[in-house]
Amino acid sequence: MNLTEELLASALPESVHHRLQYREVSAEEALKLTGHKHAGWVVPMNGPDGQPYQWEDGKTFYRLKPVTPVPTKDGKTAKYLTAGEAGCRPYLSPLLPKAALKPGKDLDWTEGEKKADCANHHDFPTIGLSGVDSWRDKRTGRSQPLPEFDALELRKRTHRIAFDSDIVHKVEVQGAMAAFSKHLADHHEGRVLVTFIPPELDGRKNGVDDFIVRHGAQAYRVLRELARPATEIDKDGDHQFIWTVEPKESHDKALIAWTVFKDNFAKRKGVGLYRWNGRHWQRCPDRSDSSALLTPLHLWMDHCGWVKRSTSAINSITSELLARLSTDAPWDSVDLIGFANGTLNWRTGQFTPGHRREDFLTFCLDYNYEPEAKCPNFHRFLREACANDDGLINLVRGGFRWAIAPKDTSQAFPIERSFDVTGRKGRGKGTLSEALTALVGGDHGRGLIKSSTFTNPNSLAGLIGKRVAMDPDSDGRISSAGTFNAVVSNEPVEVKLLYKDTHPQRLGVVVWRFFNDSPGASGGGVEGMGRRIITIPFDVEPSKRDPLLKRKIVEEAAGIFAWVFAMTTDEMTAALANSGTVQSSADASIEHALERDPVVRFLLETYPEGIDRIQGRDLFKQWCDWCAQVRHESGSETRFGGLIKKVRVGVGVDAKGVAVRVSKGRKVYTVTPMQDFPLGAYFGVVTVIPHLSDNPQPNPHPTNQPEGQDSEQRGDRGDSSSLNLERLEKIDKRKEESPISPIETLYPPEPSPLSPQHPADAFSDATWATSSKSFIEAQQPIPVYFSATNGAYLIGKIAGETRDKDLMVIRTPTDKIVGCKRSDFTHEGQP
């Protein structure tokens, strides 16, 4: 380590190096200055007037630090040397404020020049001693206090002595401190305090500079405020040294502990205690936060020489320590992602080597950030597994990017997507799961799940802090589809951390499942799974099997990240939003959605030609017969009625699926020909996204239709006067029917100028873009005055029997999608 590096290691920035007087010397130069022929660096000792202290024949007094410690006669080694017979001098740092030497001002004392420089640089006026006993020398033939003290006017000051933390175990250092303390108290009538500098958790020594480097100047300020008296006057009027390494008060111990523990532990509200591992914060798995602290606290107290360990004392220390370790700082910034070699700002692209505690990242990838890295083996594998389908490859890329991207886990996700990878054995599902696992940092970033996980709060708690929730061999049945949907949308779900109470938590994970046979699902929310799941089919048998392929791909993790990161956020959003335009994915998604939805399968098999009228009781009986044939539980008639009425797309004369009305107190159902039912629209496989906001909000949930109401004219999800985004997502937008490209749909042009007509009449029929048989989308959104405010846009309509019965689709200023009548809005600026 050269001189500059040494000064930097003592918390002395390069901006102050020119003010200091250190300089490197050769062995010959050292011999002339100090009488010792050893290369190293020297520093002069100056008096309060700024002039160098002298020794024989007017020579400047220097301290020498040899490059290599020098053996001494007593078998030890000397790190620092001075001229023989020259004695000692106090070190008045060039950074020591002149005002600090005025009579009556507080002064600190420490051992070593760099430590004194560090303390002064951080606004703690400090004088350095060459050693713990170097406040005196034998220049006169016997040990006496340094005569240079006389010019420092030390009388009636408050003195704080701050020696290294190893004073705990060095009796000779304690003796030197006692003698110096009594000298200051007796001869200078001073108030003498001792600032205890604690060791590190592992016992490593701390000096003033080490402590400030590791824990900061503010933490050192706390230690100074806790300084305890070194002496007291006995009954004979003499000063006695009374300081001990162990404070009496638990509060003092807790504060001293906090100065060290704060850089090793932090308490995250609602989750628990974390420990810094050098790269990121890692959750402590102990039974309680107090239990997590006990072992490191006891071991550290051993290093401190503190022996009082009563239960009440330990409980008091841990309680206060935990309170002080709790932080309100934001965790896991949406802008940052950690790598083995540093931290990347995801938004700006700026990479910073190293890792910072204050970023509060709980996640770090185990490979380096290498933006130029490649992944040729992964590309070859993916192209073959996807049958050279660029659209499918782009879906995988978008899914990988969504999985690894930093997210605001305190909010519902703007992208509500999970991913199912399906195919027969040996088609590459396992290889893709290994690639994804490597991308997210192995087990650190991947949480394993099963179908039963979504009903187990303990298992769900294991996903906290993960990037991906992965089921590598999915089977069975998800009996809580609603919880699955909530996890995908990052809505709060009930979790139970070990030994802690159950509480709601957003998990912040992206769900990936890999399977041969599609797992089933039941419970409320099954229909919502379809619009969330993107299915990625792997149906191609590899031309040649490579037993080392998985290992090769895992080793390309940095290259896979570079490939994924090169995809922009807009490109990712477009790819995932328009997954239904990838034919292989759309077909597979519909197939697996049908496997999850027995009600739709029943209707498809039973009513391919439809039925004009059937009593509810008769329809339920047919359902029970069908369930008996396929060995499916039929459930109650009420439950069946609630499910079947949701099988509907569109409104009015163009509606398809099931309609129900109440006639003479009985429910009567109509089923349109199911062979024409738009499965893609119903399952949300193909979507219409009228507007992509700069700050997209999660989709609102459907409202439940009241039992017994006539829903024939009410659409599939409730009252037509409150159309929500989920209904729009169910509108059939197949490629062959839509003249608008996916990009045009995602990014509409700027609004057109207003016309004096009603906004709905601003364009001729030719300027509306037909997105499906029922939904008609405006090529350009039209600004309107709606719900007593400007800032809304008319984005489309669902045609009724007459113009006045059209359902107008409005995007509000908060980006909600609602339906209304023509009379509910007018031109913007014209209430």
C-alpha cells in the first residue's frame, strides 16, 4: 500500500492530502532525516506556531514509517521510528483548527498521526501521541511529561482520550492511559474522559480512523458523547483512575453496540431483521429478531470485555438495539440491481463498482455485469426449442426481462403476467428453467413453489425477497386461484413468517411454471388466471442431445442478462401485451385455459349449436350428468349459476355465450352457439390495450353481478354503465379481423382537433377502427369533459341497437376504463 492509499484508508480524501506533510523517502533520505536507513514515509512534527519541532543541532523532528516493520532487540517489531535520543513530540495536525488551541477549549487525544489527521478532518479537534506512553520521554535522563505541553496551555480543559479498541485486553495500555489521565487531572486541572472505541463484531481492532471509515463520523460522535470520567478525587485529595471498559448503564451499552451493529444489521418493518453479507442485506431466519441478535451480541461483548450478562441486562440491550436498528429507508430500489462486481442503475445504465449498505438491496446476482457478454449456446437452444418462431422467442425474452427487472414491490404490478412453459418430456423445459434460475441468481433469486403453495401462508412467506416463484415440475391442482392471481398481480396475500404472526404481504415475484400436463385450478378467480397466464409451448424434439448443455447455458448467465437487458421496457410491454398474436402461444394458452375451466368445456361439448331457452334447474342437471361422466365435482346449483353466467363476451345483439334472466321467479338461460364462442377473447389470450400510460396502473377487478337480476342486456361482468378494463380485455381481437397493428393499438396517435359536434360524432364511421365484432375503437382518442372534469378521453364504443344505445368507452384522467352513455360527456372545456 503506497502513501496515498494509506491516507485514503484512514478516511482522508485526496482533497486534503496537499495540506498534510507526509512524503515518501528512500533509505538514504530516511537516514539523513531520522538516522534510520529504511525506505518508507516521514512526517514532521510541528508546534502550535506551525514551525517544526527541533532536535539536536536544529534538525527537524520527523517520524518514519518503514515500508517493512523493523525488528527490535526485545524480539518485537517497530512500525514507526524516530531519531535515537530525540525523545517524543506531540503531533499537531495541519488540519487542527487554530481556535482549538485557545485556553479552555475541549481537546481529544489519540495514538498516531493519521488517526489525529482523520479526527481533525471530521471536526474533532485532536492531538496525536506517538504511542500510548509517548506523553512523556527521557530527554533529561528520567521520564518526564513532554515540555512541549507547556506551550499548549492544557489547563482547565476537558480532555477526551481515545485509544485503540485493544485497550480491553492490554493491561500495559490501560496503565499508560491511567498515568496520562492522572497527569492531565493533577498538573493541568483538567476534566478527563475516556472515549471507548469498540471492536468489530469479529473482534478486529478499531482505532479512530478505522472506526470512522467503517461506521462514519456520526457514530464516532455518539461514542464521544458517551465518554466516561477517567478519574475522581479520593478522600486524600488525590486523583484516582476509575475508568473501566464496561459501562454501568444498559443504555450506554446499547448505544455503543448500535454504532457497530448498524452497519451489520437492519430491521425491515413488517418483515424482520436483516444482516449485511458484503454484497446485499440477507434476512435472518431465526425464531425472533432478538434471537438473531443474541449470538453476535454475546460474542461482541466478549471482545469488548463486558461480563455482566443478566437476563434483564441483555433484554434491555437487545430491545433498545432493535429499536435503533429499525429503518424507514426504502428497500430494493426500483432503479438498482446488484451484481457480483457492482451495482447497475437500471434506468440510467450507469454501473458503479462495489456495493453500498445504504442502497438497502436484498438481492444481488451471483455473476458479473458484462454488457458485451454473449450467450451463443442459449440462443441455439432457444431457436431450436421455439421452432425458429421469432414471436415465441420474443415472448421468452420479454418474460425473462420482466422476471429480472427491479420492481416497485410496494404497489400492484403494472404488468399482470405469469408464464407457463409446457411440452412433453425432453423438449427443453428443464433447460429453460435452468437458464431462468441462473439469470435470477440461483436459489437466492428463485423461490420454489408447488400448486399447494397458494394455500399455505408459510410457503408463501418463503417467496419474500425472491425474483421468481418457480414450479419446475408443476402438477396437481391450485385450489386457490384467487391467491394465485393476487401473487401474479403483486397484491397483498396472507403470509406467515416462522415464529411470527400472519400478516398481509406483497411478494414481488413473477410466477413461472413448467409442466407436461396442465395443472388444474379451482376456487374463485379461475377465469382471471387466463388473462394473466402466457403459455410458452416447447413442442420440438432436439436434433441432438447435449448432456452438458445446461451447464454451458448456466455459465452464460452474464450473456443472457445482456441479451435481456438490451430489450427496452416498451418492447417488453408490447411483447407481453400482444402475446395473443403469437399463434403457438395463443393456441396453447386457450388449450390450457380450457383444461382449467370445466364450465366452458361443458358448454362447448353440450351446446355447440346453442340453445334458445333452458330452465336453470334443467341446465344444472345436465351439468351434473356431464361432471359424472368426466369425474368432476359438480358443486351446488348456486355455485354453478355464479360460474356459468360469466361465460359471456360482449353486450347487446353481438353478445356471445350465456345470458340469464328471471322469468316468473325462475332463472332462464340462453346459450349462443358455442362453436362460434370467441375463446381467445374470453380467456384474455388476445387483448385490447387502448392506452399505455407512462405510469400504468393495475387492472381493476370485475364487480360481481347481483343474484337474480336480468343480465341479458348487462354484459358479462355487471352493469354496462361501469365498463372496466377486464371486459375490454375479453373483446375478441384476432389478427385476421383487425386492420390495426398491435403497435398502433398500444401507441395511439395524438388526439385530433375538436369538432363542434358531440365528441362521439367527431369522426365518420370510416375513421373508427373495428377491433372486434362488438368493440369499435377510435383511431385517435378524443379529449372530453366527463364526470365534472377535463382530461378524459373517448377511446371507443360498443354498438347498441341504435346510436343512443351505444356504450361509450372512456379513459379517465386516472387511466381507468369506464362505460357510459352519450349524454354523460361532452367536449373538453365545455361543461
